[in-house]
Amino acid sequence: MKPWLKYSIVRLGLFAVVLGLLLVLRFDPFWATLIAAVVGFCVSYLFFAPLRRKVALDLADRRSRPAKLDDDSVAEDEAIAEDAGDGDRARRIDGEA
């Protein structure tokens, strides 16, 4: 399972458990939601650091990989490069004349 998915499920599960507990204790739904969000954030920050670190490393690894280009993107890049080359030649010819 991907680390970010696991971390998200754990955090949402923690939020749901705390929210359910507070609603069973008859807290106001607004305050119960707010308290559950804060408690979920604090507990996940303190106790799920290894999982959060795995998520950060996974995101950094994805970010460092070069993007895979499809055939259309490659063709567009080549066309733009050719157009830019033609423009440079035109500027050189105009500048020399």
C-alpha cells in the first residue's frame, strides 16, 4: 500500500473515532468536529512520525523522477524547437543585412 494512502486512512480513521466518541457523549456537532480535527492532527503529528516520514520520502522520490513524455508532447517540443531555430536564423539574416 502506498505510504500516503496509508497515512491518510490512519488520520481519517483517528478523526472518525474521536468524532464518533464526542458525538456519543453529546457534544455539539460543530465543537465535536473541531475538537476531533485538532486531536487527530496532534496525535498524528506526535505518534505517526515514521509514517509521515515515509510519505515525505515517497513524494520527494516522485518529484525527483523525470516526467515521462508521450509521443504528442515530444512532437510538440520538436516543433517548438524548430520554430525557435527558424526565428533565430531570420534575426541573424536581418541583422547582417
